[in-house]
Amino acid sequence: MEHITLHKAAGHLRTITKHHNLVMRYCFRAGLYRQGIMHDLSKLSPEEFLVGARYWQEGRRSPNNAEREATGLSRSWLHHKGRNKHHYEYWIDYALDSPNGLGGGKMPRRYVAEMIFDRVSASKVYKGDAYTDSCPLEYFLNGKDKCWYIHKTTLAEMEFLLRMWAERGEDYTIRYIRKVFLAGHR
């Protein structure tokens, strides 16, 4: 088992703070002030922070993946996704019309917007200088075929906004999210 060190705990805190601050700035620019402030605060809970410190990956990838590799399950992720509405996994429920028995509920647009900001910010933090505005879209497209449980409207909105971010850039997309995508949906 990995051990928690002061170096890992401080590094993890720096990583999640950098991520939080990026998401918060994007949310504020889109008019989502409360969501910006509250974004991912569960990462400071003992259930998530201690695991994140134990499996910190030098800020290059999610500690949840390292926990999953080490134990076969990420208890930290299960805790996180159940408390943060900007993750589509939060919206998965039993679906009476699904052959698998599970399905995704349609996410409110304000959480779709926060999810886009979350994905962009994670890409910026983990990619560092190698980040381009296409990175979040590439990550999404790489796993899109495994997204059968995301509501089709939410999936289409995600792809639309990530393509816009890749093709038109940050400023244009945030302005679009604020003035068009969220108009009447707050």
C-alpha cells in the first residue's frame, strides 16, 4: 500500500487547488458563481483527500486511477461522483426502458457547463505546457464509445461545446455558454 507523505499531501493540495481555481474562473465568467465557489469541495473531505494524497501522481493524472489500479476500485471516486452534480455519473439511475437496467438522466445545462469547465481545467492541469484547446475534445472522443449510459442530449451537448472550444477557443465558447447555452436554464 502507498503511504501518505507530506510531499504527496502538499502536492495533491496544490493540484486540486490549481484545478479548482481554473474551474472557478470559468464558472464566474459564465455567471455560475455559486458553482464556481463550491466546485469539487468534496476533494477536501477525508474520504477523498487522504486517498488523493496517498495515490498522488505528481499532478500528471488522477489519483483515482492509481487507486483503481492498486485496489480494483476507487472509493474516492465513488464518494466524489455521488456528491458533485457536474459529473454525468451522478445522474445514472435505474432506467425502466434500458436493456442494461441503467441509464443517464438528462443533466441540467448549468451542470453540463461546469462539466465542460471541469474537463478543460483537468486537461490544463494534467497536460501542462502540452495543453491545446483540442485536448479536452480528444479525451472525450477517445472514450465516447463507452458512454452508452449518458443521456443522449447531455452527450450531444458535451460534444458540441467541446468541439466549439477546440475550434473557436476559450473566450468564444464561454461567451456562448453564458449568453446562449445557459440563457433561461439557470
